[in-house]
Amino acid sequence: MARQNAGNGHPTDRLMAVAGQLTKTGLRSSEMGVAAAQTIGYRTAMMTAALSNPIDFANPEFIRMGAEKVEAAVEAFHAVATGLGEFGQAWITMITKQTQAVATTIGGLATCKNPVEIVDVQQRLLADAVDAGIHANLRLIEATAALAAAGMNPAYRKVRANARRLAREQA
């Protein structure tokens, strides 16, 4: 699971990219709901027709129903496991960058000789802390959006493919 813009670009551009990714994930979720309803309809009709002849229950479609869910679940598990590693790294970055800013400030305050230098150190702390917070939180948001997409994509592909295939077969 590759992060597209993680750590690169202006924060506004990165935030817009995440918004786009989350919008795409939401749209795919809606498409998946429609495709799932279509697939359920086709398969329910097939099962109803098979009630009149038990041999029809040997249809490979009925076996495929379970196998594809397992395949999608395993693929999603692997994608989410990878994404959780990236999410954890983003979380650690968020914490360490803030800690580094504080440590730098404490070191800077120890060398101050007058009040003007103290104000300068405090201004640098504020600027560094805000900058570190923005970038670390953006990385966390990017990892979260990628994790959501990675967990849903395997099921999305299976459901959409089933709806298209069954529509062709029923036509």
C-alpha cells in the first residue's frame, strides 16, 4: 500500500489529495452497495430456480459465493496489516516530532543570555511545533485514508466483477 503524496508537497495540496482519496473511497462504497444488491438479486433468482431441481445446486456460482468472500477477506487483511504498519509509523512520527521540538527548545533556553534570546527561542519553538504538528498529522491522515481504501478495495473489485459477470450471463 503506497502512500501517494506522504511527506511531499504543500500541506494544502496534501490535504486536497486526501479529500479526493476519501471521496473516491466513499463513491466506491456506494457503487459496491449497488453492485452487491444486483449480485444478490441474480443469485437469489438462481437459487430459487434450483429449488425445482436439486442437481442445479451444483452450479459453480454457489461455490464461488463463499470462496470469493474468503479471497477478498484475506487480501483485505494483508492490505490492512501493511497499512497498520504505516499508520503506526505516522503515529510515532507525530509524537517524536513534537518531542524533538520541545527538546530543542529546552536546549536553546539553556543558552539564552537575555530576554530577547528567550523570546527568539520561544518563537522558534512555536513555529517548529506547529510545522511538525501539521506535517505529522497530515501523514497520519494520509495513512488513515490509505488504510480505509486498502481494506475496501478487494471486496469492491469482487462485487463489481460479479455484478458485471452475472448481468452478462443473465442477458
